[in-house]
Amino acid sequence: MRYMVALWCLVSVWGCAHPTVEPTKDEHSAIAFAQKVVTEMSTGLDKVRASMVATVMDKGEYRIFSGEFFPHDVTMKDMMNNFAGLCTQLGGSMSQSVCKAPEQDKEQAKFVVHAEDQSTKAYTKIHITVYEPVGAPSEEFLQAIRPYR
């Protein structure tokens, strides 16, 4: 019994990383989802660090989430699959890093996820940037995401 209590305490302190993060049924914001992904894919004190270094900037026509995390047993592919799931839920489809609206809205991008693996031999680190339009995508938003399309 003592070992079970010790194991439970260890797990509660360090937490577990989740390779799959499901969006809530009413999730409409890629930025809110990115904040959830970053914390759920981290473990232990990295959860606190990830939430502290994450930033959201309002650029008027669009918003940008920028964060980094140190995943354990989670890959870039796992992370991008989570955003593909959100994109599908929003009625779009992922094309590389862009969540596109259905064909009738050819230029409509719902959000863009740019992930960069900054790992070294000592640790795994992923930097993530999410661009999300406020309302319909503007020319300014389309210019900002051009390098990632």
C-alpha cells in the first residue's frame, strides 16, 4: 500500500504527457487549443514553464500564439495530428501546416501552425507558433502566413 501511495504522489507531481489532445466539442480557437496542447504534452515542471513562456499577441487582423515545450514521448507528428483533429472539427482540412476551409472558400485559412524542432542531444524542445485570423482572413493575415503555406 505504501508503494502505491508513493507511486500516486510521484505521478501527481510529475504528471503524464498526452500524445493525443482532444479539442472540446465547442472549441473554435486554435490559439486556445494550442495553449492546451502545450501544457498537456508537457510533464511535471515543464507544464508550468510552458504556460509561463507562452504568449498571445493581437495583431488587429489576426492573433499569434508563440510557445515552447519539452515533450516526453510525444513527437512532432503527434502534435500536428492534434491540430488536424481540431481543423476537421472546424469543418476544414489540413494541408501541411494550414487548416483550410472547404473548397468553396479557396482562400480561407482557418489557422496556421508552424512548429520547429529545436531539440539538442540533451533535451527535446519544440517551438510552436499558431496564426489565427480574427473574423475572415484579411490580406494582412494571408501575407503573414505566406512563408508557411
